Amino acid sequence: MNDDEFDHDAKRFVAGAGDLGISLSPEQVQQFRHYRDLVIEWNQRLNLTRIASEDFVPLHFLDSLSLMSFLPQKRPLRLLDLGSGAGFPGIPLVIAGYDLDVTLLEATQKKARFLTQAMSALELSRISILPFRAEEAARLDGHRYGYDVVAARAVAPLDRLCGWMLPFLKPDGIAIAMKSSTARTQDELRNSEKAIQQAGGEIMKTVKFDLPTTDIQRMLVLITRRRRRDR
């Protein structure tokens, strides 16, 4: 997708964000375009994304912004983007102006370097990078039981993912697993119930929705932590 194509697609992007209840200024749209350019440039050297350029806006940007309706109302929020990769969903949420302090957890050093460069290029001040594995980061002061929200997008099956997410949550925090709404995800959900309970969590609810401007149905799995499990 070149700049002209993005400009043409910007109307679709703004309309899709509007469907999510989000109003984007021209300056924010321009910042999203800059972010897209950074990802595409670095993707030539790193495996940041396999999503085709023509699907970039809905499958990366709108998918990330779909979280905003399900975040707690308290302000500001401290959010951990677990397995951030190219910065989704954390960076789009900050660009869109949500009152968040975001930590991007990314163990792959090359990807963590990209996130550092992107944060600087986009002049985003409320983002920090945590270049550790989840198991290591969860032992660090200020991170274990330190977050209002932990979000993970296309990271791992729920039975493993819950064990990585829950140790970061405050007592009233929410873990949000971003999934495709498919029969396979339904099976994954059923098969993970025991693991979630053993990790000290419970499923609050699942939410299905149509991703704006697409025919794709997505699912969010919202999990809360019932008790602390110090190790």
C-alpha cells in the first residue's frame, strides 16, 4: 500500500473507527500512516507481520482499536501488551488518544529494537518497552500484579496464555485475549477452562463482534484473576 492508496483507504479507516465509537483527527490518521510506513519498512528485514498491505488498516489498526470499548472506565489505565510484536494493539491505542500508560512486552530483541525506534519516531511518551519473556517479566517488581489490563493478540492458545497473563494483573484487573471467532477458538476455549482455573483466573465473558469494514468476526475473551498465586 503506497501513500495514495492509504489516503484513499483513510476514509474507510476513519469510518471503521467511527463504528467502534472512536473519532480520529487528521493528525492521528497521519500518525497511523507514519506507523504503517515504519512497520512496512522494517518488515523487509524482520518478520513483523504476514498481513498483506491492503489488509493492514482493518486487520492491524481497527482490530487493535476494537479493544477500547472493553477497557475499564478508570483513568489512567496501566496496560501490558503481551507479545507485542510490531506493537499491536498497544501503539494504536495510544495513537488513538486513550488515557493509557502502555508497556510493550516483547522478548525477541530485534522486534524490541523496532518498537523502540517506532516509539521514538512517532514521539509517543506514554509507552515503555520490556524486552523479556513473560515468565521473567512477571517476577520483576512493578510488573507482577502491576497492571489494570493485560492484552494479547495472536500470541498462544488460551491454556498457555492465561498462565502468562494472569501474574501481571492487579486484583481487579482484566486479561483480554484477542481471538478469531471460529469453531477452533470455541474448542480452545473449552479446553482451556481447567488451565485458567489452575492459574487462579476465571472467564468473565466472551464477546463476538464483526470487525468494521470486513466480513471477519472476532472474539475477545475477558478473564479476571480470582486470587494471587505467588511462586
